[in-house]
Amino acid sequence: MEGGVTKGRDLLSGRLFVLSTPEELARAAAGRLWGITRERAMVLGRSGKGARRITVALSGGNTPRLTLSALSSEPYRSRFPWDLVHFYQVDERWVSPDDALSNQRMLRETLVSRAPVPPDHFHPIDTSLSDPREGVRRYEEMLRRAFPGTTGGLPRFDAVLLGLGADGHTASLFPGSPVLEEGIDWVAKTEGGDPPVPRITLTLPLLNASSHVIFLVSGKEKSLVLEKILTGKGGGLPASRVAPRRGKVTFLADKDAASRLEGKSVPPPRGGDVRDRKGGAA
Ligand code: 6PG
């Protein structure tokens, strides 16, 4: 492992980079987000037409904390195109926004309050309402306003940061959940996970319409499920169903999470499978 990162490995479900520590993982993830948004900013700059907006959806949980702190610090703080980037939530627990379990609170503490994010560039899921179903309706409505012209289509996030649960869940899409079969709605209510509270989540069709998905995976407890997903044995696990049709998937994992993949031969990407398109360096 040279300089804390392995050479990217093309796998069945994306590209894997293994970082030596959770801190290295966070820096690599911040670098990846910067790389994606900078590239997009250049394209927008060149085209000069259309809304000059870059859209990034962020997951909750613990692993993103270090990444968002790294993004809010140098060398990314002064380089990141904050004026163009709009941040959305991938999912939320149905708790009040100032609750310690709130993903919105985590995102405010690690990014929004620490980096020069323009006040109207953070679009949280509103959990101050009485009914999570109303939360779903309002968030989908807000996304439809934010992505005009996608009637009948799906909004295309420029980047989506996802985590991975030891049970194979991602976002708040849990194994066996009927929401996994959702084919129309952009946002849904689910139950489960830890904490076992009602949740609001983006659905698979939306995740699979994005340009870049970055999975952040840290810790030994994730090694078995990561091995399953990256060796094509993920079956119907939610995370293994994240496969953007016209997009890239990058797995950034620390050494512990990738410990079961060391020296393991993994099936090469299927021919012509969009997902085997090369991702940039971590
Ligand atoms: C949540 C998340 C969830 C998370 C995974 C991994 O609200 O809990 O969005 O999908 O990404 O559970 O969580 P960790 O990063 O804490 O391991």
C-alpha cells in the first residue's frame, strides 16, 4: 500500500481504493468530492448555459464525519467550489433536527457551520413536522423544484456519498424493505436500522440516476458485507443494488473494512457494464 492508498481495483460493482486509516479514507473522500465538483464546475463554466449548480447528496451515520471535516479544512476549504455546490440529504432519522441522532445536525456540525456553504445551499429534510409522510412529500416536492425539467425523468445528482451498514443497507434502504422495489417515488419513508426510528430516504431509482456514487466504508465490522458486495455475492442487498446506469461507483474503504479482500481474486467487470468505467484516482 503506497502512501496509504492502494492502486484502484476494477471490481464487479465499481472501483475500490483501500486507504490505510480512517483519516486517510476521509482525506481521499474529500479529494474525490473536490475532484468531481471541480470537473463539473469546468464543464458548467465552458457550457455557460443551464443552471450553474452542482448537486451533492450526503448520507448520515458516523463515517462521513471525518470526510466532511476534511472538506471543511485545507487544502479543500479554499479550493472547493462552494458557490456552485448545493448539498442535499440522502436520508434522515425521524428525530428533531437538534437531536444527537439527527443526520442534519451532524452535517451542520461537520460541514455547514464550518465551511463557507452559502445559507441557501444546504437543503435538509424537515423533521420538525408531526408526520414523516408529510416529511417525505415535502422533500420530494423540494427536489422536484430543485431539479426542474426532470418531469417523468429522474434528477441526476453530480455526487452521492453513501455509507454501508454491516447488514448491507445503504441510505435508509434496509434488507427486505418493500421500498427497495419502489420504482416511481424519489423519496420514501422506511423503518429500521440503528437507531430503529422512522426514516426518510432517497430511493434506488434516484441513487441509480446519479453521476458518481462514492461508498465510504470503515471498520472491520463491515469487512464481510464489503467482500460480499465486491465479489458479486451481495445478492439483493440494498448496497449491491446501487448501480448507476450512466454513472460511476467508487468504493473507498479503510484497511480494516477491506481486510477480507486482501489478495482475493475478484471477478473482473462484465464486458460493456457501464459500472466498469474507470473512476479517477482517489
Ligand atoms: C444513517 C445512514 C446509514 C449509514 C450506514 C453506515 O442515517 O444511518 O445514512 O445508511 O450510512 O448505517 O453508517 P456508519 O457510517 O455510521 O457506519
